[in-house]
Amino acid sequence: MFNFLKYFYCFICFCLLTFFLNKNVAANSNNFVSEAKNRDLTFSSVRSLKSTINQFEYFNFIRASIIEQPEYAYALSNVNEKDMMLRFQKRNRLPNLSLSIINDKVIDRDVDDLTSIRKRQDDSFDVVVEIEQPIYTGGSISSKIDIARSEFNLSKTDKESSFSNLILDANRIYLNAIKSDLLYNYGNDLLNELNPYLDKVKDRVRLGISDPIELAIFSIKYNNLYSKVQNLKTLKDQNIGIYEYFFKAEFKDVSFPEVFVPHIENSRKISYEVRASELDYESKKDQVRLTRSEYLPQFGFRTRYTNYDIDDSEISDSDIRGGVFFSAPLFTFGRATAKISSAKAKANATKMSIDIERKADEVKENELVNVVISSLNTRNEYYRSYLDTKEQRKIIGDRLDVVSFSTDALANSYIEELSLLENVLETEITLLHGYFMFLHQNKELVSFIGVQP
């Protein structure tokens, strides 16, 4: 009994130890994942400078803003047009039913009724109902349907590409506006903070503590910062104006988006341009078939019902006629060969353009991958440099009353801090926009944002 209790006690201890170890490992794992996500979360390092929003809020804003853009409306109307054309071409397989009324009256007649072989009654008021059904057209109907289908698929690709490009435009306009607004406000605060130092440097020169050259150099650096801030103000007004025109909303309470950017690598997915070239090639091949069909036999059947002289109540003559129609070109003196060869040449040229687009796609995707990876690797270094410069600038400013104080170093620290902050924001924008462009290149941006164009 004692041994049983001992073993049972050991078993309970083992279970508790395993539970706490697993819990600790899971917690460490979650912390690692959380740290990894924070590391690849755009604009997470600038939360102390300006508020941020999560990617779901940002995507909702983007979606709501681009639906009403004229580019998307045009692409949508183009899809509707191609859809109607495809339906029209499919209906060419159906028979043609026509109705005609022939009202033929004699205006002037110089015929001897007794000796002429012309019929005695030249006036007519007939009704003709005709149905015609093509059986073989050389493949022209099928070719036209395939061409219309390719154009319809191309219009859908263009619509999705247009929507994806609008997402890129919206993202770029949004980020440029908020970046320029933050940089101007930050630079203006730095300029206001540097203003009192200018008076202090003048006092040091007046008291003979500093050389007048120091005041001249400090004034030059101060004017440099002032000019930079004024340029930032102009850029801010311009970007905010574009923002309000594009989004049809006032630039107010705008926050940086925090979007998780994973580590990416080259994929084998094709771009919109490659897909468009493939569809264009399919259309050109169908055009060759259509051109060839013009010089192939065509036949079908035709039935006609005619009711003669319907205005004559005493006569009710009618007949039904029908038969097979057939046509085939015999000799075109080389025109058929030349026209078909021209269509084939166009198709071959389009096929070569597919390889060109694929090459351009691979180069562009490789470039975007390098841009995103480079931004991921350098964003933290830029931010650390910015924080260090900001700290050193405060230290330099606190040593104003020391004889060895460097006014040139103080002014440079202000200019460098603003430049580093600009690099930080530009790197974050390059990271997010580069990732969006990578998704666009692989036709995944629209689904990533969460819309169905």
C-alpha cells in the first residue's frame, strides 16, 4: 500500500511538472510569435509619434473608397459589353426567322398584253415568312464565339487589374498624405524648439564667449532647417489635397496602418500582363480560324412560306418552298493564302509577347521581393539611429552653457533627426507598398484586401 501511494504521488508530480513546462513553452512560443509579428508589423515603431489603426480598419477604408472610382466603373461597363457580345455570338447558332411584305405596284407599263411573255398581272402584295438554319459555316460561328469569350475573359482580367491598381493608388495616396503631415508638424516643432538657441548663440557672441563665425554657421544651418520645413509644408498641402480629392473625405484623424508583412519569396504565379497576353494570343489563334472559314464551304437549309396577293380577297394563292443552300470559293488568286498568312503572323507575334511579359514579370517580382526584404532588414536600424540622434540632440542642447559647446553640432543634430525620421517613414512606406505591389504582381492583392471586384 505504501509503494502504491509513493508511485501515485510521483505520477501526480510528473503530470503537474509536464503541465507547467508545456504551459511555459507555449507562452514562450506565443511571445516569440508576437515579437515576430511586431517586428514585421508596419509603422509599429512610430506609435509614440502618431496613432495607428489595424489592418482590418485600414482595408475597410480602402474598400469603401475605391468602389466609386471612375476607373473601376469603366472597367465594369467594359465587362458588361463583352458579356453581351459573347451572348450575341452564341445566339448565331440559332436559326434566323424573318418576315417581309412585298408591295410592288406598277408605276408605268409599256407591254403588249396579247403578245408579251410577261405575266398579265404585275402588281403584287405578298407576305413572305422565311426560316434559315446554317449547318456548316466553316467554323466561323465557333471562332467568333471563342473570340468573344477570350475578350470577355480579358475584360474580367482588366477589371480585376484596375481594381488592384486602384488599391495601390489609394495606399500610396494615403501613406504620402499622412507621412508629409507628420514630417511637417514634427519639423515645425523642431524649428520652434531651435528658435531660442539662435538668440542664445547671439548672446554668446555678444559676450565674447563664441566666435561670430559660429553664429554665421549656426544661422546657415537654421535657415537650412527652415527651408526644409517650408518644403515639407508645400508637400503636405499637395498630398493632402490629393488625398481629399481621391477619397472624397476631409483629412482628419488619419492614422498609420499596422499591416503584418510576412517574409516573402519568388512565386510562380503570373501577373495580369502575362494573363492578358495569353488571352490575346488565344483570340489571335481564333482569328486565324475565322479567317480560314471565309474560304471554306458553307451550307444549311432555308424554308420560305409565301402568301400571294393578300389584298385580293378572291385569290388566296400560297406556297411553301425549301431547300439546301451551298456556297464554296473555287479560286481566289492567292488572296486567301495571303490573308490567312497575315493572321498567322499576328498570332505568332502575340505568342512572342507572352515570353516578353513573363520575363518582365520575373524581373519585376524579383525586384519587389528584394525591396520588401531590404526594407524589413533596415527599418529597425533606421529607427534606432533616429532614437539615438534624438537623444544626442537633447544632450547637446543641455550643454549650451558649457564653453566647449558646439553650435554647429546642435544645428546638425536637428537637421539629422528630421532626416532620419523621414528615412524611417519612407522605409515603412516602401515596405508596405512594396508588399502590396508584390501581391498585385501575383494577382493576390484584391483577395488580400478582402473584396470581390
